[in-house]
Amino acid sequence: MICNTVHAAVPQDELGATELRAGEQRALQEGERWFNLMQQALTEYNFSASLVHVQGQRIEMFRWLHGHTSDNEQLELLHSLNGPEIHIIRRGQTVSYFHSMSSPYSIRANTMFGPIPTAFFRDFSNIADAYNAVPMGGARIMDRTTVHVRLIPKDQDRYGYSLWLDRESGMLLRMLTVSQEGEPLEQIQLTALEITAELNSELEQVIELNLPPIVDDIHRSVNVRHDWQTNYLPRGFELIRGNHHRLPITGIAADYFLYSDGLTRVSVYVSEDPEAAANLRYSGLESLYSHSFADYSVTVVGRLPMATLQRIAMSVRR
């Protein structure tokens, strides 16, 4: 008996679409792989670097050191090279802040708050709900061959980022914050980098330092006066801290909430005084939007598009 089996032909356009989706998925996986290689470089290597941080007309220069002790405790040092003198030291789970204009203090944390986003020190899975990582070729930076990885928001409610990573080590060499229109808003550029097998001698001195006492980070607790509800936030944003205090300059009492997605932050100030905000708006890297309701006012400040700040402000209710 001869059996003839007839296979249904798959349309060419469906084959093309399937191949396209598979290619896109491979690209996303490759972007995630490079992001995680960067995370490993930032947390596992002994390195010393110099970097420039550019925000509009503001230019800051820093010296940045990272390494591990023989007990595998992480050490990190970041200090400013122009403007007010700032030193930030991380020793394990303790971060100490020294500023020429204030008293030094230490807090419990495993990352320091500086020009490098905290999300870069964690696995990509922590931001995967909000961003895609897409490799886009490369360029030569600091005489090193790099791969260009774009962090593209899944929603049009935040800015994107371009990362240039050293192909050999995965180390971050340059970062660009990009508006929805593709305009550069902020840039971080390494100007020197040395990766070593041994701990940097400057970091060895950090081991012996008497750091300032650890203070309770009361701002991390949510201790506000009223039960305000922020009914809209871009996905991935979580409440970091909240408190009640008087605003600088005006002295107006307000409840304060800080949210972050690991790459950027947004602050929400809510006052029972409807005249505390004069329906202001300012667009830039750090944008501001305020709105007065009948019996309260809301001001939102952050590195987000104006439409997003407006939507957050309009969502705040009692």
C-alpha cells in the first residue's frame, strides 16, 4: 500500500514573521547577557576609574575605585574632583557620606547613591518588566572596542538609555540618558580605567578607616501625615521612602514620597495648602509639574517626561 501524506504549505509571510520574532528574541537575550556582564564587572572586578558626569551646563568629575578584600568584602570609593568636596565610601553593607557642607554619616546599604544608577549593580531581571535591552553594534571608546546596548522603555512614560560596554571586560565606559525624541539629556563618560588582579592601595586604607556612626535612615520609613494614594505610577516604580516635613525656602508642610525603578527617581510632594503649588511646570532632565486641587496641592519632580509627571500628579487622591 502506498500512503501519500500531504503537508499543508506554510505561507511565506508567516515564515518570515516567525523568523523575525525569533531574531528579535535572540537580540533581546543578547542584550540581557551584555547587561549582566556589565553588572558582574561593576561588582566583581578590582578597578580604578575616572569619570565625567555631564548634565546640561553642569560638569562633574569623579574618581571611582572598587575592589574586594581577602574576605571577599566589597569596597568602593567615589570622590568628587571639582566643586564641593564629596566622598562616598562603601564597605560591605555600610555606605558613608562625607560632604564639605554637612556632617558625615553612615547608613545600611549595598549600593551607593551616585551618578551610576543602582539598577546597574543588579541582575537585568530587576528591570525586565519595564525595559528591553537591545544590542546595536558598537564604537571605539577610550581606544577600546565596545558594544552599544540600548535600554528601551516598554512604555512611553520614561526616558531611554544607551550604554557602551567594553567588549573584553563588559565594563561600562559610557552612558547616555535619551529623551523620547532622541535628544541626549545626561552623559557619563569614563576617561580612565584600570582593572587589576590586586586591591587598589587606596582602598586598602578604607579597611582601616573609622567610619561615621550608622544612623537610622528614618526617611526610608513611610511616616506621613495623611493617607494619600498615588493611583498611577509607571510600572517598575516602587516606594523607597516617605515622610512629613517642611519644604525648603517656603516652609510649607508637605507629605513626601520617593519612588524609583532603579534607573531613575521621582519625588511627590503633597500639601494640604492648595496654594502651595502655583500650577508650575518646568521641562529638562529634572522636570517639575505642580497642580492645585480644591483642598490640596501636588508637586512632582523627577527625570521623567512631562506627560508622565502630570499623570502622576493628577492621580493623587486622599
